[in-house]
Amino acid sequence: MAICVLDPTSEEAVTTSHRAPRLASLAGRTVGLLDNGKLRVHELLNDLETLLRTEHGVAEVLRFTKPDASRPMPPEVLAAMHACDAVISAVGD
């Protein structure tokens, strides 16, 4: 019996990206909160929204939701996030 060895490496060129510049402050900014659909993440994000508004002066909080934690974000959600200065992705449980 022959043994077949598979090579899991990709032949595609690897691209690099750079981090977005760090914000000096959240005051007056729009922050997105991404709910990944796990248990209790909604409560976590509610508390986080309160902290962002009261302690960091965030002007607007936009809420986004993924169908569930294991699936990728829908393209329309990603496009809507471009309205944010920063996005926080939360994981519940």
C-alpha cells in the first residue's frame, strides 16, 4: 500500500498588512461593538457601551452582530464597520 503525503502549504503569495494608527483618545469618536453570538456577550457589550460613553466620552456606539462565532462576518456587516473609528469584537461565555 502506497502512502500519499499532502503538502498543506499554499503557493499564494503572502501579503502583509499594517495595524491602523492608534487613536489618541476615544472622546468624540464612533466605536463599533461586534456581538459574535455567544452566550452572555450581549450583557458584556451593554456594560462596555456604558463605560465607553461615561468614562471615555465616546460620541456614538454602533452595534453589529455575526450569525454565530464559527462563521465569518457577512460582507455587509464589514462594510458598515467602516463608519467606525474603532471596533471591539467581543467573545462571551
